[in-house]
Amino acid sequence: MMLFVIAGLAAGVILWATGLTTALAVIAYLVLGIVIVVTAIEMAWDLLRGHWGLDILAVIAMIATLAVQEYVAGLIIALMLTGGEALEDLAARRASRELDQLMSRAPAFAQRIHPGTGQVESIGVDEVQVGDELLVRSSEILPVDGVLLSEHATIDESSVTGEPLPASYHAGDGLLSGTVNSTASFTIRAQKVAAESHYASIVRLVEEAVGSRAPMVRLADRYAVPFTVVSLLIAGLAWFLSGDPVRFAEVLVVATPCPLLIAAPVAFMGGMSSAARLNVIIKDGSVLETLAQVRSAAFDKTGTLTQGRADVVEVRPGARTAEETLRLAAAAEQYSVHVFAEAVIAAARARQLALPEVTEAEEVATHGVRASLTGGTVVRVGKPAFIEEVAGPIDRPALRAGETAVYVSVDDELAGLLIVSDPIRPHAAETIARLRAAGVAEIAIVTGDVAPTAESVAQLVGIGTVHAETTPQTKVEIIRAIRPRPVLMVGDGINDAPVLAAADVGIAMAGRGSTVASESAAAVITSNDIARVADVAHVSRRTVHIALQSIWMGIIISVGLMLVAAFGFLPAVVGALLQEVVDVVAIVSALRALQAFKGAQRDRP
């Protein structure tokens, strides 16, 4: 359509310069007629969807130019309208470049080792089955999540986790899809199919992000009614006071506020792209607007403020020996998805303890695991309240920051307890301080862990409010009650999914793999750096600031040009050319949001 209008405008200018007014009129009616009809159809569809668009001013202006025989001005307005849409598409593609790059890196093929012949065959990544043995050559992208079979591997995880230095892994370690082999070829055993692997989950989030539309854009649409009324009022008064209908057309020529239509969505796409540069996937453009206004924030503890990579640092015996306590705990924790479970099992394996056979096991959400052993013995592993149900009141030890006590009971007696250390994330305190400096008034820890552990972590990171020993339901109730609003929730575990969905903005920490939390969150941090929470908050504020600047710049410049045209100082052709320049300036201004991530990096100490 834009090329069609350009051809019409070029022909029109030649005909105008040679004085062939009749031919010029024919060209103008043909070109403008088609543009008016197409635009009117699009406007009708927008109205059916409940959106009042600003294109109505462009349509009225083109009709007015035909009525007063300002054909060249009308063709320039048509170019402004179609060219603005083309520029919007171009700018949006430029803004989403980082998102597109992330999607284009998705692995397409895998090298499977045939179990019978040992031959390597190239297959589509969607054909990989759990248990397949795969060969990953040097510099290749890992096709699926898997377990390393070779003795050693060095992996570049920068595109997935944001960690710039290669990570070293040994046989038995889990590897993430989308990362790159930085060493010699090695083999892995597929743990997940491609559709369920880590990188596929990131790509799904990106696809949702690219197709989103922010409320700020709808806010710009809502300026349409008052702006249209003001524009028609100025144009009508100019016609009435001057007695010249050409004055009406001259005003409406510069009343087409393309900056309102174009700059805001371009700014939001730029902001989402900028967040992607920081390893934060924004699912929906509306998240940026809400996040920019956040006044309260809540953090889960384990795996969010702490690293979620726990180690058993001490075993304290009770009714059973330290070795027996650890052996029983590891047997039950095999059936738990809690982040401490792996640490307990690893500690038992390190001591080469034989685990008793479990006949039945059940994980009681946010409390612990109950397991029945051969012979009928019942083992419980978890929080003190969970153990006290069968063992009665127990003494709770003093713990250092980052430490948690895991209690173990056998039938109705306390077998012992394990002291598990989960270090605080390096940038946790810095992140809390930056959020406070940005105007977040209330910050709290909302965790299922026991109070002493949660309070020690809160003291170290600078949080004053602690809600400990909560269930998924009470977490939701706490978040709904927090004031002032909007409220941000940051979590990582399966039990955080409900509260992430209930918050005004939920951010999931998913650096080591996809969880249910990332599906229910509005944004996902794909690295292990909690400082990205403060970074994306900065990007959001900067993006909204740029979008609002663009909206008001469009309004102010358009009204100013209308007033100049109302007094007869702005011919229609000149006004149309000026409006085209304003459109380009507004788009370039909106593209500043692409660089918002740099401000976030400068904001870090």
C-alpha cells in the first residue's frame, strides 16, 4: 500500500508541476479513494473489537483535501498514514531482534547413538525420546535436557543463564538444552523430550512475548476521542472565522497524531527486547507498565534469596545415630521435589550408606515427606511442626544465616535432625536496596521455611517483614493483603505458582530449569542472578517514561501545528510534510527503549 501511494504521489507531483490538473485529480481520487476505503474497513474492525482509533482524523483530512482540491496534500497524508504503519512494522522488528535471535537459536537436530549398532544418526530434535544416548559435538547446541555420560564437559551457558564464564561438569551432572558445548565431543542421556526441555520453555515464553500488546497502547487509543474532538473543533473554528474551507483541510492535515499510534507500541517492544538482553523474558507488554508502578514486593526464600543449592553441613543425632538419621532421611527424600532433597540424598551417597526400601511415600505439600519402610516403620522428614504431630514438642536449635534444620522422626520419636546450609545469593542485599531506592515501600519475605531461618536471611539482605511457615494458600492471602499496590512477587518453586499468578506481577527465577512457577509468572529470569529483578524494574520505569514522552510529544506538536494552520500560516502541503517529519522523530525517540538495559547496568553498584 505504501509503495502504491508513493507511486501515486510521484505521478501527482509531476502532473501538478506540468499543470495537468484534471489528470492530477483522477490520480488523487484513485489513490486516496483506495486508501480511505481500506482504512475505513480497518477502523470498522477496530470498533467491533472495542477500540476507537485515531485514523478517523486521517480519513477526514483526506476527504477534506479532495473537497478543496488540495490533491498533493491529500497524497502526502496518505503516504504519512501508510508509511507510518510500515515504519511501525520496521521499528517493531528492530526492537524484537534479541527476542528473534533467542528463538532462532533453538536446536533443530540431534545426533543419536543407535543402541544396537553404536552408529551416530542425525534426527530431528522432536524425535528424541527420554533415555536416548546423544552425541554432542564441539560448539554444538545441546538439543534436550540430559545427564552427562562422559567424564567431563565444559559448557557455555551464557545464552541461557547469563553466566559469562564456561561451567565445568562431570559424569552424572544434569545439562540444560540451549547451552553450547565448549569442549570436545561428549555424550548425554536424554532426560526430557525437546518440547519439555529448558530451552523450549524459554522459546514458548518468547513467542508469548512477541505477540503481546500492552495496555499503554490502548491508553494511547483512548486519547483518540478527546483528540479528535479538539482537532475538529479547531478546524471548524478556523473555517468559521476565516470563511475559507481550505483552512479546515489545512488544520486536519497536521492533526493526524501518528506518534500516539506508533511510538507507544514501539517503545514497549523496545523495552521487552531490552529486558531480554538482561536474560529476563517478559510474557506480556502490560507487565512493563505494572512493574514500573510497583510499590510492594515479596520474595520467596529458598532458591530465590538463597541459591537453592543446599549442602548438609551437620547431622545431629536424637533417638538414632547420626548415620542412621541420615540414612532414613535420604530414603524418604527420594520422593520429594524440595530443593533440600537432593542435598540429603547426595550426603548419604557420599558416605556410601545403604538406603532402606520404601514401600509407600507421600509428600505433604510445604511440610515434608512421610514414607513407610519394609516392616511398617514410618519415617517423617520435614519441618518441626510436621514432626511434632507424632513426636511431640521438640527443641529448635539456633541457626546461622542461610542454615535450615530438617527434622527426622521414626514412628513417634525424633530420630535426629540435619543442618542444611543454603547460601544467600551474592546480589540479594543489593537488589533489595535498589528496589527501595526506586520507591518500593514495602518488602517482605513470604516463605514456607521456619521463622528462625527466614528471619536470619531477612536480616542479612535488609528485609524487615517476614511471613514464615506459610502454605501456598496462605501465601496467596498474604500477597492479596499487602499494601500499597501494585505488588511484585518473586519465587522459583512449584509451590510458588499460585502466589506468582495472584500477584500483580510475578517473576520466576528459572535459571536452572523450567518449573510450574515459570508458567504462572508474568516474567521469567533465565539466569541465576537475582539482581535481574531490580534491573527489569529499571527497564520498566524507563520504557514507560519513554512511551509517555512519545504520547505527549505527539499531542503537543500536533496541537501546536494545528494552531499555526488555523491562522493560515501553514499551507496544506507544507503541513503534511512536517507531520511526516514528526512521525519519524517520534519513532526514533521511542526506539530509545532498546537501550534501557544499559541504564540498568549503570544502576548496579
